Amino acid sequence: HPASPNVMVILGSSFPSYPLSKQQLANKARTEKEEKMSQAYAISAGVSLEGQQLFQTIHKTIKDCKWQEKNIVVMEEVVIAPPYQVENCKGKEGSALSHVRKIGREALQRDLARLERWAEPNWG
């Protein structure tokens, strides 16, 4: 069966396996490029691994998320400064600040649980 003109096969990428229009493919490629550029910026700015992970976690839920030097800026309302703990979330009290703090708390709890599992002795 002949290939549809709207289908492109890209090996080794995270593109879905179902048919996409050219516009959908262009949007997906632009989004992935923006995410890679953001990650590259964070690495070059010397942002800690914890900061990079928190940015990615927040960005999954809130797309309006960017770097401003080493600070994470969310929705132009919330700023998270190093060392990227919940108490480092600053902004006008309200739903945006509460939501970002909630995401941060959940990410920290997941990280702590992962560390505790790793630190447990495995005597077999």
C-alpha cells in the first residue's frame, strides 16, 4: 500500500507511529527543538541537575515556563531560584504560586523516595 503524503518516518525520535499532517509534524518538531534548546541553555548556564529536573517536571504541566539566568520563571508570575526548593518559589500569592509549589513538593517527594530506595541495603 502506498505511503500517504502526510506520513513521515523518522527513526530514533519520539514521534508517534500514527499518521500526522505536515503541520502537526512541524509543531512537534518545533516543540522538541525548543525543549532541547532550553535544556542546552540550562546546562551552559551551570544550572544544577535538580534545577533542570524541576524545570522539566513543571514544563510537562505548565508550558509557559522559561529560564531567566539560573531562575525558573513560570507564567511570568512565579520565580524559582537556586537551590530550587519549595521555599525558593516566589511570586504573588495566588493559584499560580500554589500550583507551582504543589508541583515542586511532589517532585521533591518523588526524588526523596527514589533516594531512600537506592540507599536501602540490598542484602539479597
